[in-house]
Amino acid sequence: MKVPMKIFQEPPPNLDETWTHGAVLGGMCGFSDQNIADSYFLAGDTLVAALLSGNERGQDLVNPIMFLYRHGIELYLKVIVQPVDRNHSLGSLLEGFCKHVREQYQQKVPVWLTRPITELATFDPGSDLFRYEKTFPPKYSQRIQNGGEFWIDLKAISETMKHIRKAFRRVIIADATGEIPPSYMA
């Protein structure tokens, strides 16, 4: 390589929708928090698809996949709950979400949605378990290291995440329109 490539470059003058090998970031191509949350889910789905096609090993991609899904959940919860204190606590965000659904729609958030998020909140309360070898405080990474081995069915996780994302979208639509879709959590 001759000269180091710049990461952030001026868009080419003849750029159009056929240019799929890159992306425009910033300016008129801004992204909403929901768009960003969707992109984390899409990235997780894309990695799982690469695994299922036999191109990659689950062991090599489990941490990025879990981080992408966890972060997508966190961002969606922040879009819906709009917390004043922006931290990485899935537990408090989930509590806020359940309160919102209960107060706004007189419905209880189903266990199929709360259980995986609660499990992620328990194992990764600070959003660093899937990013670093050791978490802070280290007791969470030690739970994984010292607690034996855990199997993560990435295909099943991907399916669960599709349903969670759909439920979040339904809440966002209901919040925007004021209408409660029938069985919006189904």
C-alpha cells in the first residue's frame, strides 16, 4: 500500500445508488436512533446468515453477534423509553419499557420478550461482556469464565431477535399514531 487510505473521504461526484461497496455517512444521510438500532440488528442477522451458510464458525462470531443484538435492543429501548440518564443498563431500560407499555396500553410485556433481555441484562449489565475479555466489575466475565461452558444457539437467537425487533417497532408505531394495533406484542 502506497499512501494510507483516508477513512472519511469526500463523496465521489458520480455517486449514485449503484455504488454498493460503500456508504455515505453524515450530512443529508443522517440516521435516526431507530435506523441505527435497525442496523445493529441487521448486522447481527448478516453474521448469523454467514454462519448458517457454512462460511464462518460460530465460535469466531459469537461475541460480535451477541454485542450487535444487545446494542440493538439497548438502542430500541432508548428510542421508546427516552431515558434522561443515558447509560447501558438494559435492566432499567426494560423496566421503563414495561412501565410504558403497562401505562400507555394497559398491557403486560410478554415473557418471550422480557426473558432474553433480562438474561442479557444479568450477564452483561455494563455492555462490555461481548467486547472485552474482562468486564468491569470483573465478576460478570468471571461468571462466563468460571461458570462452565454455555451454548448459544445463534440461529434461535436470530429468530428471537426478529420478534423482539418487531415488537419494538409496533410500540413505536403505536406511540406515533396513538392507535393500539391488535396483539401488538404477538
